Amino acid sequence: MSDEYVIETRALSRRFGNLVAVDEVDLTVRGGEVFGFLGPNGAGKSTLIRMLVGLLRPSSGEARVLGRTLPREAERLRSAVGYMTQSFSLYQDLTVEENLEFAAEIFGLDGAARRERVAELLAEYELGEQCRQRPATLSGGLKQRLALAVATVHRPSLLVLDEPTAGVDPDRRRDFWEKIFELAADGTTVLVSTHYMDEAVRCHRVAMLIRGRPVAIGEPADLVQALVGRIIEVDAERVERAIPTLRALPYVRSVTQLGSRAHVLIDREARPAAELSAEFDDTLRAAGVEGTASRPAEPTLEDVFVALGLGESLAEGAQ
């Protein structure tokens, strides 16, 4: 395997009896990247992450992470990894400060170095006022901030975040992501699993997983580019009445209602969206749907995921 990457896998798989949770994953991640795993529950995101940090033994395949070959060197890897689980898992009977002190001690910091690092994190994550509180008394955003501080107490080379912002309000999520990019700018490689499209868009690169296999890997903007010219937005007085008619059209792959609009993915072999928009309006008016206005629209990462879920492959060069 190449020394160019901090993470590299070949045909990495994990089976639980007859269930294939992760299916022959080939993956490379460079140092300082924020790399996202996007997929629905059960797609294999957490299982893949647990293999990459040495917590779960692969059924087959190879993995090399931070120069360590897995699973043989899993123990050597763990001291270089920060891992934030999707459920809040810190010690509820310890205060905020005591949780940080305990984590620092576990990772070998002692004496003045431990006290200095804890004070630094309390200031950096704005937890000084809460230092004597127990985690159960914190808001969701503060809990996530504490969990991130604990995960980075030993300045890990690799930070793994497993659905880190579930249940956190948008403002706190934005603050959380600012911290992630600060860490990446300092050279930390970050793996993030998520099912939020707006978070996946923030990643330098993203792997979309369906049934344990990456169906697309690339920069979000490049993945979206593969669907340019295939999205039509439809406004109508009663858009819900337009949706059955749209879904019945032979060149329509998917229709999603977004408020008062319908978001339509057309077939790759269909005429361009610019040509079909007027045809949409004619068809809907003939079906008795009033006030229609159809126009080409920019695709989103969600559109890409929908297309891949329908069994499409992206255009050459997009993966």
C-alpha cells in the first residue's frame, strides 16, 4: 500500500453471519482531509469506521491507517485516534472538568501537562463556566462540544466523528463544524459519518454508502455536477396534485415535494431539462393542474443520492 495516504483499504469487508455489513470497500484518505461517509441507517457507516480505528476485526480485506496495518497493529493505532461516538458516552458522574482530566490521564498526560491541556480545552471550547457541572445538566450543543474536547485531548492525528451532531440545533452544528475545520487546518485527518446532506456538502470528499458499498466517492461539487441538466422544479397552485402526473411520465425517475414545489429528476437519456420544462407545463395543465411554472434547477447532493439509490452510476469522471 502507498505511503501517500493516511488511510488506505482494499476489499475491506465485514460480515455478521449472512449479513454483509461492509462489502469490499476500496478507500484512500489523505492527511488533513475532512472525509465524510454519507448513507442511511444500516448502510455500514459505523461498522466501517469501527474497522478503521481497530475496534472491529475485518472479515476480509486489508486496511492501513496512519502507517499501521490492521488488525495486526490495532493497539498501536488507538493512541493516535480520537473517537466521538454517535451517542453521548462520557462519564455522567464526573464534572466537565473531571471528564477532561480523566481522558488526559488515560492518554498519558500527567502533572502540569494535564492541567495545562485541560485549561486550554475549557477555554477553547468555551466550557469554563460549566466546568463544575455534570454532563447531564448540559444542553445538547454543550454536550457535543464537551465530547469533541475529550476526543481531542491528546491531539490525535485522526479524529473520527460518528454522526456527531444528531439532535443538535443548526447554530450549534455550524459552530461544531467550524471547530472541525480548525482541526483539519492544523493537520488532523477527520472522518465524519452522517445522514445530513448539508453536513456531507461541507466535507472535502464524501463516500456515499448503500448496503455496505461505496457507490460514489468524490468532492461534493463534482458528484453534483454529474446531474446537471437533469433537474426540473415545478411550481403549482396545488403541487400535490401535480405529483402523480409527473411520476407517470416515462422519463421521470423521481419526484420529491419541497414545500410548494416539486423537485423532479429526469432520466439520463431524456431531453435536457430546459427543453422539457415547457412540456411539463403543458402536460400538467392538460391534467387540470393550474398555475404551473416549470424550470431547470441546480442538482443537490440529495439528488445524487436518490439517483444512486435508483441504481444509476455517475457519469465517467464523477467518481
